[in-house]
Amino acid sequence: MPEEHHHHHHSPVIATISKAFWVGIILNSAFVVVEFVAGFYYNSLALLSDAGHNLSDVASLSLSLLAFRLAKSKATERFTYGYHKSTILASLVNAVILFIAVGSIGWEAVQRFLHPVETQGGVIAIVAGIGIVINSVSAFFFFRNKDKDLNVKSAYLHLAVDAFVSAGVVMAGVLISYTRLKWIDPLISLVIMAVVIYSTWSLLTESLRLSLDAVPENIDTEKIKIQMLKTEGVKDIHHIHIWAISTTRNAMTAHLILKNDLTEKQIANLKSNLKHELEHLNIQHATLETESQNCHDEYCEQ
């Protein structure tokens, strides 16, 4: 007796986050131009590598915004879940982009160690100081909703890490100004690379897991099973499958073994109550199939 659950709780993240993405995209795009120009003109790898990192953030913010727009699209005969999965794919692509950027930073830093060049520490410190302001303001817009969606969390983390990275570049600029040591510039680039890898690894692994339909990290399967077994009339539960439809919505299918004396109305009420409970456990779309206890004992299915 399968039945699908179509009661949607629209996340406020989906409805209000576009503004935050647009602010982040515009501010960071402008800063990327400033950093690239300053980096090329003053021959600073620290600025160029940070600009490359910020450019990847602009790309990731743009992809995330596109994914959110696609997620609002209605389901079709070919895409019965709509385009919700695009938010997960965007997170995965964003992580890959960052790792590619990291590789280029590391390669150029090694070359600078082998062939040191003179840089202007004062200019580096000033430009990076602007970066602290830009990234902090951008991250602020994502702070409130950072725990509600993987894309929003990745955007917040990238921007917050960028603010700390910019602070490191400011320190590098000051040190270069006072010491004139050429190796400080590529060293800071390697530090930036390490920070990016550390901050991005969890995003890569989680988005990859969700792409493979693994149970989301914020879902406790055992807790769900215990909660369902507490329901009057439910004898057992099996064939539980839980996966992410998007970065904000999760789906579940399960077979319920019910007492033999339940009426159709009681079964309908039981399933309705269960689905409401599942929503509080972060399952927004549930399909529950019911079996009688006798039928299960005889190894048959409905």
C-alpha cells in the first residue's frame, strides 16, 4: 500500500538567499579585478594566488545561485524530482574548482622559491586589507543560514576563510616591507593553499557522498527507526532507504509491518502522523509501504 508524501516545508534559505549570493558575487568580482591588477603590476604571487582563490569563490557562488534557481523548477515527466539535485552537483563542482586552484597556487609558489622576485609589501598589505572587509561583509550575509544548507555553508566557509587568508597576506605584506625577504611571498601562498585544502575537504567529501545517494550526515537512521517503532500499530520496519534530493531536502522509503486488526482509516492516520514526525527528523519526502503482520510472517509483500 505505497503512498507518497507531498507536504512541502519550503526552506527560508531557498526564498531569501539570492540576495546574499548576489552581494557576494558582485563584491568579490570587483575585488578579484583589483587583486589581479595589483598582483601583476607589483609582481606579488600572494596577491595573484589570493585573487585566483577569490575568482574560484565567484565561480562557486555563481554555480550555487544557479543551482538554487534550478531547484525551484517544477518536476517534469523526465525529471520527476525536478532539478533539486543540481544543488548537490554545484557543491561538488565548487570543491573540485577550489582544488584545481590550489594546485596552480602550489606550482607557482614552488617556482617562486626557485626563482625569487622582488615584491612591494606595502601595496600587498593595503590590497589584502580591502579583502578582509570584502570577505567579512560577504560572509555576514550567509551567517544566519549557514547551518541550513550545504551550498550556503560552503559559501560562508569560503568567504570566512578568505577573510583570514587576507589577514595573513596583510601580515606578509608588513613583513616584506620591513625585512625585504623574497621568500615570504611564496611562503604565504603555500599557507593559503593549506588553508584552502583544509576548509574544502569536508565540502568535497560530503557533496561526493550526497552525489552517491549516501545518507546525509544530519540524518540519524537509527533514531528514525526507533521513533517509527514507537508508533502504535507498527510492529517492525525494514527496507529503509534515505537519500538527499537536494542540499536542503531529504527523501526516504520504508516498509512498515503493521498489526493485523488496523482499519484502512487507522492505517491512513498512522502514515500521516509518521510523516509529520519524519519532517521533524529532517525527512521532507517520505514514501511508506505497509504490510500486514501475517503477510510478513508468510514472506509476502503488498
